[in-house]
Amino acid sequence: MPQKLRRSTEDKVLSGVAEGIAHYLGISPFGVRLLFFVIPGSLLIYFILAFTIPEEGRL
């Protein structure tokens, strides 16, 4: 079964977006958080993803 992108409910700092993306891609959550911090304008993308990506355990 294909893996689906979900926000993390356990290892989250703000809303679990970075942890969910890291788990989906199989990379470090720290690296994803660092990219969101370094890339200009990505904070807006982060908050959009926080409202559009469902949490783990929800459909």
C-alpha cells in the first residue's frame, strides 16, 4: 500500500508538518525544519500545509 503524507501527532514542534514530510521522504525532521527556516517565503507554505495535510489517525 502506498505511503500517504500525514502530519505527525507525536513528534511535532508546531503542527507536525515537518515531521510528516520527513517521515514521508525518509529523511531527518531537523533537515526539513531547517529548510523551512532558511528558504524565504516558506513559512507561508508551512502554514498552508498545516491546514491542508491531515493528521495521523484521521482520514
